Amino acid sequence: MGPLRIMRQGLGRGGVKGMNLLPWPKDIISWKDGANTLFISVPFSWFMDKARRMASYHNGPVLIGGPGTMTRQSCPGYEPIALYNRDATFTTRGCPNRCPFCAVPILEGDFYELPNFRPAPIICDNNLLAASKKHIKKVVKMSRKFESVDFNQGLDARRFTPGIADELGKLKCKIRFAFDHASMESKVADAVALCKKRATKNIGVYVLIGFNDTPEDAIFRLELVRSWGIWPNPMRYQPLDAKKKNDYVAPGWTDAELKRMSRYYSRLRYIEHIPYKDFSIEKTEQGELFHERAGRGREE
């Protein structure tokens, strides 16, 4: 196997406040091996047409994989997540929850622990807390050498116990929870309170919007997270076979409201002085301007 030539199509913002972590690519990555095989890793389904075009230009064997293919695959000899970001790793794969909006059951199947995972400071497990206590203790022990650790996927609040909080609290870390539906309110609230008390105050909450909810329900959850002193991370629902990002509009929603809500709650650190009801977006040649509808203030 010859030296790899990694082609990154685009880099997005990375890292976490207080943590010096590498950025994530927001696009396809590709690489070649010594046999001139082109490997194309597709993170999202809306990049599949681009991947096929890339493959058509290559004079040699091509292998297309990644979550965007919506098929379960392996890539012998490579660890694609490490090529995306060497600070990232998996210690388990799969998830027992099988949520209807999630691709993990299709891509990874049943939950299982990886006995020989590569330690790294960004832990991307889809449901780490479904693992055994022995495995979680091993993850914490092998992560203590890092200055900080980011539990990057939303932890299952229903599985966040005092024992788990104490174990993860042995690390300097950021813990993220998932708040996918209003029925999870008490579980997420309890997990956040427990986390603050016994693990870390560096907490994030992913809030799914535009899936089996209403704008009013989504705002309730987003504002509830905000009331806990946490900037929520709105996650606009994307169908598993989406050909274009943000193209789907759920019943009861409009595309404008989904965009407005996503923009506002993703930028609270800059515009939290503007109430959501007064927030609007103005498009200009220079980009988007966010401001109060009454025109009292404006921020880029």
C-alpha cells in the first residue's frame, strides 16, 4: 500500500470552546493508494452526484463509500474517520434505539463494542451509553491522556446515571445530549442537571427540528435549553435519501421558518440580545444580515 494522497473538498469550523481540536471537513474526502485506486468517502446523501462525477473523471478503479451511500460498507486497510479527522474515533458502533429519523441502523446495524479502538479526543459513538460499564471505564481510562475530550454525538439522556456522570467527570470534557422530542423534556432536564453537578458544566444539546413536531414545539425545546444556560444546537431534519440539503419541509412548517429558526439558534452567541419573535434575515450582496424587525439593531 503506497502513500496516501488525501484530497479534502472543504473544511468547516472545528473544535470546542476551550479545546484545541481539529476542524471537520464539510464535504467529500478522497484518497488514492499505490495501485491508483480512488477512494471516495461521502458524508451526506446530497453529495452522491458529485461523488459519481469525481469517479467518472478517474482513470482507474474507484470505490465509493461513506454514510452518504446509505449502505453498510467496510473499507479494509483504512479508517475513514481518521482521514476525516485524526482527532476523532469510534469506540462502539450501532445503536439499539432505532429512531425513525436516524441512519445509524441502516449504516451500522446492531450495537456492538469495539475491543481495540483507537484512542482520540473526539468520541463519535452513536450511543456510547448503551455500552457496558466495563467498556465505558476503558474509554475514560484511555482518554485521560488527552487535555480535553469531546463526546461529540448526543448522549442518550435516559442512560445518563450518577455512576456515568462520575465516570465521565474524571475527564476534562464536553458532554452533549440529544433532545429529539418534547416527550424527552424531563429526561434531558435531569441529565443536564446531573451533568452540571457531577461531571461538567461544558454541555451542548442537539435539538431536532422539523420532524414530527411543530414550530411552536421546536421553539419550546430550544428556549428550554436556553433557560438552562446552554446555547442549543438546532438540527434540521434531513430525509435519509435527501438529494439536496435543507430541501425537505415538514408538514406544518415553511422553509422560511426552518431557515430562520436554524440561523437564529445557531448564532445566539452573537445575537442573543434579540428575541426570536423580533429576529429576521436580510439577504444582501455581501451575505446575510441578522437584525431586529423593528430595526433597532443589526449584526452581521
